[in-house]
Amino acid sequence: MIFAYLCDKMITNYKMKKISGRIYYVGVNDDDKVLFEGLWPLPYGVSYNSYIVVDEKVALVDTVECGFEEEYIGQIREVLGDRPVDYLVVNHMEPDHSSLISLICADYPDVKIVVNAKTVPMIRGYHGTPDERLLVVGEGDSLNLGTCSLNFYMTPMVHWPETMVTWLPEEKTLFSGDAFGTFAAVADDPRDAADVFEQYRDEMIRYYSNIVGKYGVPVQAALKKLSGLPVERICSTHGPIWETCLSEVVGLYDKLSRYEVERGVCIVYGSMYGNTAAAADALAIELEKRGIPYAIHDLACNNAGELGLSGALRDVFKYDTIVVGSPTYNNGIFPPVETFMNALAARLIKGRRFYAFGSYTWAPASVRLLNERAETMGFELLGNGLPFPQAYDSQKCDMTKLAELLA
Ligand code: FEO
């Protein structure tokens, strides 16, 4: 789906785009990175979005990841010519957006860097930025650019403690940092269109669940704080600029941060010799027969194109039931499955139905331990689980009954 959008509309990468009378897009697509944050697969790439607001004064909003220096500066010069950048607004210090701060300081020696108090030690630590370069703003502060102004609102833990958003009322535009972001590169024209939200929906859920999923409460607080603004355009740091699909995007973030899910089953498993995998596949077949929505993820996969843990977390944020398969390994849970359970706990996942199964050879520990972990997280156990000895067969591990239970 995403490919259709990109292939139809992508003409050249790294080309400056005018978004409105005052706003220009100067972001880049990263099609080379394999794992975002060293963890999360990027089958469709990712964009690092940066924007320029051109008025009597010029403000750059966030930068991009290192490796794009030439393209990035080239785009800025294409917009500004010889005009200087007066302000660099740092909404977020994670290096995918802050890596080129030093480059901007070197190219524009008089630039003032707009930060909040929590950003100060981070920018010192990453870039050695001297205090005299910094313009420290707080909640509700405003920076006049001439005919328009930038207004700053703190949104801690969306995604780091220092995160803030920048509101440009004269353009009804919110520069939202990671909020409302998504994996997948953007088209040559990064503005959305009517069908773009549906094309990005899965990658937006995967981005939210992988990156921001731990912070549902702060995301809700930020949504509440910003709800009074008459936003007509969201310029996030990742993914399309949202204009046409604004209500769908905000609605999805609201739903995700409230941990709201639909009826359906997320089957996740790890398998050493294929027996737990066979049981997982048998369950998928039974769910399919009954028309029950489901997704299935192999947590121990090494196949290109499979999302493993990243996809499993995405679907945990979609469906109300988690069915986990793990063989007993060293009298415990198979390590990739243990990692998944830890990831659920880290994201404070709640309100899920849970069931466990898995093969063992001489001692059935994994299902018992999975149930204990699930109870600790407050999940509703749908039964004691299905540990089965040695090889899978449908007599030992009846997935028909389990599918009926899940219907
Ligand atoms: Fe895209 Fe939290 O950085």
C-alpha cells in the first residue's frame, strides 16, 4: 500500500518543498537504515522531517539524522539563498532529529538555538553547545518572527523528557515532534491526500507501539493540552505532513494512547525445532476458518521482510487477545518470547485476554511462567494454557478448542 503512494509520487529525493506561504519542508528520506534505534526494522524506510519558517526572521524547526549533511544544507540554501537562519528550534533531542545541530551552528554562526530547560544538559552533552547560544523557553512562551510567532508547549515523554511542540498560529500549524509520526519514507510531495492515512496506518501503529508505546499517559496529557488549538496542519518529525487526514491521525493516536483495541487475536511464538511453530500455525488456520481477525508473528525469525517483535507489538496495540507460544528452554521461557513479555511490561499493556501454549521435552515450565507474567500484568487468563510434550500433534494440543474459546 505504501509503495503505491511512494512510487506514484516520488520524483526525486532531497528536494526542498514549499508547504505554505511561510513553511518549507527540508527533510530527508532514509532508505538505507536497516534498524531504527538499532532495533526496529524499516522495510519502507523512514523520513527525518525538518522545516523552515520564513518571515522577517527565519526559524529552522529540528534537524535530521547524520549522513545527510550535504542534502540537508543544500535544501536550506535552496530556500534561503544567502539569508541566515536566525533560530533553530529543538523540539526533541533524540539524535535522529538533533544530529546536525553542530553543522547548523557551524554554517550559521549567529543562530540562536531555542530549547527548554530540560534540553540544556542534553545539548551540552551531545554537542558541547555553549549557553550563550541558547534561548531557553518555557510553557506558553512566544517567539516573534515578524508577521507570525512560534509558541512553545511542553510535552514531556512524548517521547523523551525534554520534548516540546511548536505552534504557529498564523499558519494553524503544529510542529509536533515525534507525536503523530510514522515509519515509512515520504513521497516527493510530503503533504498527505485523502487515501494516505490508510496507506500509512499500519506503519503508524508500528511506530507508536515500538517507539512511544510506553508513554500512553503522557500522550493523553499532550492531546488534552493541545486540544484547544485550531490545528489545520501537523508537521511531525516522521512521515507525511497531515492536512487532509488530520482527524484520522489524531483519532488513531488518541485510541492507541488509551490502549483501546478491537476484538482479534495476536499470536506470537518462538520455536526451536518447529513444534511450537506448528501449534501456532494450527491455531491460525482454525481462526481463519472461523473468520476471527488475527495476526501471527514468529519472534525468532531471521527472514527478511518479517517484522518479529516489532510487528508483534504493533498487533498487540490492535487486538484484545494475546496468545503466546514458547517452548520450555533451560527450564524457562524461550528467550525471544521472554523479550516480548518484557516489551509488553515496559509498555504498560493492560486489559488483554491471554493464553499460552508450547512444547517441552521433560519439564513443562514455559506455559506456567508465561501465565505468571501475564497475571502480573493484570491480563485475563482464558485458561491454564496448553503445554504439550515433544512433537506437536492435534491430539496433544487441540487448537480447535482454543479457537472456539477465542471466538
Ligand atoms: Fe524521532 Fe524520539 O525521535
